[in-house]
Amino acid sequence: MRMNVTEHNRLAWNRESLGECDWSIAVDSETTSRARNGDWSVILTPKKAVPRDWFPQDLSGKNILCLASGGGQQAPVLAAAGASVLSLDLSEEQLAKDRMVADRDGLNLIPVQGEMSDLSRFADASFDLVFHPTSNLFVPDVNPVWRESFRVLRPGGALLAGFMNPSFFLFDHVDAEKRGVLEVKYPLPYSDVTTLTNEERTHGIGGRSTLEFGHTLEDLIGGQIKAGFLLTGFYEDYWEDAATLLNVFSPTSMATRALKPAG
């Protein structure tokens, strides 16, 4: 029987959100209050703040799509900074965190449940900015995400995207933690669906229950160019040593700023 990746990851992220993982702890009112006064930052990757010059100087009146970034973290901050924000996420529990903060602090934020690679509900040129933190590792093919983001952006709009360093998926991180040694084990592109056993896919591995996919740089960066974007910004980020031994040796994620040409 073919596995329904979308449904599997929806349920898995609901569990993660209810368990208050790092990406499911909503910001407090002090954070949104500071954002209203111009003091704010958000992340696309685990640690490094997105450069402020990647955003419009003034977010007031800007329409932002927070793509697969529910959890009450980035979307409320951008809304408090003045934007009109639509937060699209697969997990209703993650969206509930966005809705809670929006209701609590009176923010212009609309949570909508949906899948990141299907934005067909939105008209062409609907948004000034698409904010897409590291989450495309949960879809088998990242290219539809880039194509749909390009379509829904207005000319001159920007896609800010974070993603895992493909090298992360070369290793068995559970085994590396046990042995204290990193050893290349898997080829790229990587897929939990084809690599893990049925039991591992059903019950999770290494404390996680999501199905993940390691994409190539050709798809992650080349795919944005192929969709029509012009890359104007790039940085790498580290995680924590406790999260992966790879963190000692290499950045584990990266982020890009890509523009939809104005003309």
C-alpha cells in the first residue's frame, strides 16, 4: 500500500505541536509588543536571524504568506511588525498556536490549513513576500513549492526560504549519536519512505515521527532559478551539537532570498 506522506506528516506534526517541540512554542505578548515598536527578528533556520534588509523597509500594508511555518512563532511577529499575514500549514495544532497569539494580541493574521506545494487556492500575484522556514524536508519534491511560490508572488516580490544542508541526510544520526562517529551511509536525494523499514516509518526513528526527504542542491537552489527567481541573498547556519554530531564539522542548514523579477 502506498504511504500517504502528507497525512502521515500532518498527524506527526500535530503530535510534535502538542508536545511543544522547539518549533511549537508560541511567542509571548512581550515579543509581539516589541515587534509593534520595530524591534523584531525571525528565523528561517535554527539559530541565525534573517537579515533585516531581506525584508521591505516597512511591512505596513504588505501581504505575507508564511508557508509551512505554523507554531505561533514567525507569523505573529511579522503581523505585529505591520504586515497582513496568512499562515498556511499542514498541521491544525500548529495553526492553533498562530490563532491563539493572533487572538490574544489582536494581530492581522489568518491561519489556513493546507499543503505547501499546493497553493491553488490563491490567485496569481497575491503576495508581496513568501516566508518559508526550513520545512520542505517534509515533501518528496521541492520543485512545486518553488513554482507555486513564484506564481503567487507579485512582480518584485521575494521568497525567503530555509532548508537543510543536503549533507545532513548522508548520515544515520541515531547511529552517530550512539557511536560518536559520523559515517556516510545514504545516497542523495534521500527519502525516509524508501530507506526506513515499515516499523520505523510507522512508529518513528530517533525520537521523531515525521517522514523526511533530503533534496539535492540542484533542486533546492537550481529549482528556484528554474522557477524564474533571481537569487539575491544566501547564508548558512549551524544547529546544536546535541542535535547532530555534524554540527561540529559543518553548517547544517542554509537560507536564500530570491526575487521575482519586476518586469
